[in-house]
Amino acid sequence: MTERDIASEVLDGLREMREHRAGKRTLRTVRVEARPLPELTPGAIRRIRESLDVSRAVFAHMIRVPVRTVEGWEQGRSSPPDTAAALILMAEKYPDTFERLASL
């Protein structure tokens, strides 16, 4: 494995930025579009929580939100933000998700 020359890489990047600003270089652009998450219904949230065999309070603690928030999700008064929904869906597919997070 070869050793990287970080200082040289940074200087090259700065030179490329200067050339781009001067109109001498076209930088690559990559667009990445996020795939939409599957719909997470109130019933699904409750089912996932129950499959983990935890109370609302414990589930809320695991996700790091107030218990009332989980209550609202399960009763359909509100929906989890995408980050929380992704975490809940991960826990459904990989039940040890919260154990792994707790070990960090």
C-alpha cells in the first residue's frame, strides 16, 4: 500500500478550484437522488415496537425522542421524520440495530 501525500492532494484541489473559478476547468458534478422510504403507518410503527418487545417509553428512549412523540406516531396524529422512519425500518429488518447504537 502506498503512502498518500495529503498536502499535495489539498494543493491540487485548491489549484483546480482556482482554475474552475477562472473558467479554465469544468469540475465533475454528481447528482444523487434519495430513494423514498417505504410508507410507515401508525400500525406498522406499533407492530415494529411490539416485535422488539419494548414499551413506548423504552422505544422512545431507544430512538431518543419523547414518549409523547412515539404516542403521536402510533395514533396517527403525526409522522416520524425521515431519519427516525429510516431508523425504525432498520430496526424492523435488523432487530439488533438499537443494541449496536447503544454500544457506540
